[in-house]
Amino acid sequence: MTREPADLTARVERLEQEVQALRERMGASRRSPTSLLPPPPVQEAAPRRRHVADLETDLVRTWFARLGALAILLGAGFAFKYGIDRGLIGPLQRVVVGLVAGAVFLLGGEAARRRRWGELAQAVTGGGVALLYLSVLAALILYGILAPGSALILLTAVSALGVVLALRHDSQALALVGLIGGFMNAALLGSEIARPLDVFVYLTALDAGVLWLAYAKSWRATRVFALAGTAIIFALNLGSAGIAVGLVFATALWVIFVLIPFVTVAGGRTLHPQGDISVMVTSGLAYLAAALTLLDRNHSEWQGLFTLGLGVVYAALALIARKSAAKDGPLPISMAGLAAAFVTLAAPVQLEAAGVGVAWAIEGALLTWLGSRFEATRIRATGLLVASLAFLNQLAVVADVYRPARLLLTGASASLVVTIACLYGVAFIYGRTKRGHELERFAAPGACAAAGILTLAWLGAEATEYFRRLHPPHGDTQDIELTISAIWGIYAVALLRVGVSGRRWARLFGIVVFAATILKIAAVDVWLLDELYRTLAFMGLGALLLTCSLMYNRLATLVRQDDQTSKAKGDKL
């Protein structure tokens, strides 16, 4: 018996030793890979060497070539000056030498391109295009050798040559050189021959080349520069242009820039919001500004209709863009936004105050419906904004200039009814639309509240004007105040009835209107009304309050169900 515990103790000690040995071997095996790993390689210095090599390549191959071409141009200029100062070179010889030098530069650039010296080829070719520009301009402006028409043809040819060479060399910088020279020519031609028609023809040809570039290359800088140059040159010549000529060429130039995003998509390239879309939007605004400026001379009555028509055109373009580009991409959304903006601007440009509000209200309801139909949150938000403008406009009309000649039967009354109906329509649409943003939960209550406020203001103004005509010049104050209080109370009851059926925000707004009615009676009516009217006011108020209480008690189940539904959805209103 005594030997068994000793044997067990010995076996336990052996097992512990074996376990310890296994642990040591396992630890060594875990550490062995890390111990065998080499120290951090010296490859980290390689990227720096490559970076230095890239800088060296950029400096020598690209910038040396560009600076060399610039130095040769400056040297040629000094040589020209030397020959001119000493009478060695006449005007014709100077122009010929410049043209020959430009041609030599172009041939040298082509030779460099064939040897695959891309940077050198681009720099030399750009210098050749610049020499051709300068030579033609010198022949026109300095020496008078060329007639304006001939110079215009030659400059257009040089610009086209620059675009072709830019595509051949795959160089955006070369394309920009051609565009810079082209727009400088347009500016100089405009000041020299003072014929806007020639300048506009030249601009159209130049921008047509930019449209071609948009299809062939993704050179956004060329489009931005072309739009800026076109706007400046067109504005400089707009004052001396006739209305017909100005509108025709403004439209032609606008069409070119509108087509750029479509042509870009057709060329298999992606639109860039900060480039392509910005150019499209800016060109539309510039076109509208130019057209309104021209129409303001003798045909200002057409400005609003023109703005509206432009909005309709952009709406059609938005529908086309939905098929040719991404459905929810930047192009159709931007087109639709411009359409909404121009249609909104058409009202204040053309209509009187009341008509502006109606136009905005209809547009707001339409945009809200379109945004709901196509599940576009931005379009819905734009519709809500336009509807808000309509509400503010009509509220100002009621407060300042609303003086109906007949009760509820005037054009102004009809415009207010349409506006109120549109606001209720916006509330209805938002109430049935899936929210795209958390803030949209306030849209339906807000639109309904705006419609209610405008309704009360309109009916109050109708009552006021009715009693003023009945008891001129200011009307019977007691009749006016009692009628307004009655209108408010009846409207509050109607809101509560709608709210009990499932709209919590309608109940809350009805309670607010009731509270305002009670305050009005207590603070105003009680001091203005005689005993009979005061009795009627309080009895009527009491009857309305009892009616609401009875309605709540009878329909309490519906109210609780609506509250539970609102809590389940997480709604606060």
C-alpha cells in the first residue's frame, strides 16, 4: 500500500516533465519563423528613387521641351524686332517668315511624335500653332495685308488644325493652346471689324470643335474654358448685335453646350458633376440672361413666355436624359432642376402678383407629384420649396392688395382657391409617399398648416370686404370680428374631424386654431361686441367645444388606434 502512492507520485512527476518539454518545443516552433525572418528589406528606398526619377523625367522631357519652345518663340520675336528696326524685313516678309516658322514647328512636332517623344512633340506643335495664330493676326491688325473676311477664314482653319493636332497627339494642353488662341482671335476680331455677325459665326465654329472634342476625349478643362471664353466674347458683342442675330446665335451656342453631356455619354465616358454638369447648368443660365437682355429692348412682353418655354425644353431634355444616361444620375436631375427653376422664374417675369402665386402653387404640386412618382427626393424637395414660395406670395397678396369686388366670385378668389387646393395636394402626396429623408415627415403637416392659414386669411379678407361694402367706408366692426371668429371655430372643428379619422397632425392643428379662437374672443371680441353679439359669440364657442368633446368621446377608439400607429412608425406628428 505504501509503495502505490510513491509510484503514483513518480508517474505524476514524469508526466509533468514531459508536459514541460512539450511546451518548450512548441514555444520554440512558434518563435522559429519570426527568428528566421530577415531584417526589414532595403526596398523602402526604391520608391524614393522612382519618385526622383519621375521628377527628373517630368522636368527634362516635359518642362524642358515647353520652355525650349517658348524660348524659341521669344527669340523669333527678338529677331523680328531686330529686322524691323533696321528695315531688313518688310510687312509681307514678316508674315511669310512667321507662317513658314509655324509650319516648320508643326513638321518638327510630327517628327518627334513618330519617334515617340510625346512631351517634346506636344511642346513643339503648340509653338507652331501659336506662330500661325500670331502671323495671321499680324497680317490683319498690324499690317493690313489681309481683309477681315480672309483673316477670319484663316484663323478658323488654324483653330481647326489645333483641334486636329490635339487629338493626334492626345494632348489636352495642345487643345487648350488652340482654344486660347481661338478666343483671343475672336476678341481681337470683334474690336477690329465691329461686326457681331462675323464674330458669332467664328464662335459657333470654335465651339463646334469643342463639341467634337467632347465626343472624342474626356478633356473637361477645354469645355470650361470654352464656356468662359464664349460668354465673355458674346457679352462684348451683344450690345451692337441686332435682336434677331443675337437670339439666333445665342441659341446656336446654347445648343452646342447642352449637347456636350449627351455627346460625352454617347462617347462612352462618365459625366463629371464639377465639370460637365456645371458647364451645362451655367450655359443655360447664361443663355437665359442673354435672351432676356435682347428681348428687353423692344419685346419685354415675351420675356416670361420665353423663360417658360426654356423650362419646358429642359423638362423634355430631362426625360431624354433619363433614357440616355443613368436614371438617377446627375444629368437628368440637373436638367429637371433647371426646368423647375426656369418655370418658377417665368411667373414673376410675366405675371402680376396673384398670378405668380398660382403659377408657383401649380408648379409646386406638379414637382411634388413627379418626385413621388419617380421616387426622387430632390424633386419633391424642390416642389415643396416652390409651394412654400406660393404660400408666402399669396399671403402677402391677401394682406396688402386683396380687395374683391364680389363675395367669393372674383378672379383673385379663384387664384387663392387654386393655391389652397395645390397646398392640400402637396400635403396629400407627401402623406402617401415613402420618405427619402427624415425631415420629410414634417412636409405633410407643414403644407396642410400653410393651406389652413391661407384659407383663414382668405375667408377673413372676404368677410371684411363684404361688410365694408355693406356698411361703408370701414364696415361694422362687430359683424367682421364675430364672422372671423365663427370662421376660425368652424375650421377648427373640421380639422378635428379629419384628425379623428387618422391624422394626428390635423387634430393638433385644430386644437391650435381652437386655442387662437378662444384667445381672440377673450382678448378682442369681448371688448368690441355688444351684449347680443357677445352672447352669440360665447354660446357659439361653447357649442363648438361641446361638439368636439362629444366627437372625441364617440370616436375615442379611432384616436387611440391612430396614436398607436404613429408610435409604431416612430412619428412625432
